[in-house]
Amino acid sequence: MSTIKEIANHLGIAHSTVSRAFDPASRIGPVTRKRILDYASEIEYKPNAIAQSLKNKRTKTIGLILSDIENVFFTEMLKYIEISLKSYGYRLLISFVQTDITTERDCLELMESSRVDALIMTPLGRQNEEYVKKLMKQCYVIQLFNSNYDDIDSLTIDDVDGVRQGAVSFSTAVTVSCCI
């Protein structure tokens, strides 16, 4: 497995230049960047995500804790969250609260030790309030659907309005189909 230093030695350039070549936002000449990336591709070099996260103090990982693995809605939501995150270069770390196997606290500890950049969760209650507040100092936390924690941003769904909009759409569709 090749390293940045080996690429630098082979190309006769500084290893810091090689490192910067893998960051699209860094200032490096296009010819030099292409030369580095072409050689890296030739030897099938992949940047070390762990080393990058230590250097940048960001893991490019978003944690997701779900309280109901069997809910089809969560499965669909999970698919779209991952697609969206990948488009921004982030990975998704998923943990499920499973009675008698894992607790919400276990999942929170996993996210903390994994140094996620942000955490999305469906809290079961307020039993881990102090731990969640501690996590909020480390990363951004958002709760989905139920607003168990007052101090955490929430993404909620207005079920009543959703049913109303669905009923209007359904009645419109029925009216249109009956008239055709």
C-alpha cells in the first residue's frame, strides 16, 4: 500500500504538495495536480480517510441513530439521506436501538467514539439528556420527528397538515378520474 511520501519521492516533489492535490479546494497548479492524480490512479492509491480526519479534525461522517429498524418509512428515509450525504462527500454511520441488544446510550457512545461531524437521531425519550448535551459540544445534533429535547434542533412533520393535503389530493384525483 503506497503512501503520500512514496508518491512524493517517486515524483520528486514535496509530500505536502501531494497531500494538497487530493483536496479540490487547495491551491496547486493544474499540471502538478494532474501529474499527481494520474500517478496515484496508476498505482491505485487511495487517501487514508483516518489520517485525513486526524489532520482536519473532521471525519466527513454523519451519524444516524434510529429507534425503529422495522419501520419502512425509516428505510426509505435512510436511502435518501445516504444518497444526499454521498453527493457532498460524507459517509453515513447508522446505529439502531434494539431492545435487549443495544440501548440508545450504546448508540450515542458509538457516535461519540467515531467522532461524527453531526448526529441525526430519533430519541426515545429524555433519559440520555446529559449525554446528548455533552455530544452537542462535539458535534451538531438534530432530532427527527419527536421533539424530546428542547435544546436540540428538530426536523418534524405536521401529520395533521399532511393528512389534510393528502385528502385534498385524493379528492381531486377522484373528481378528475370520475369526470373522464
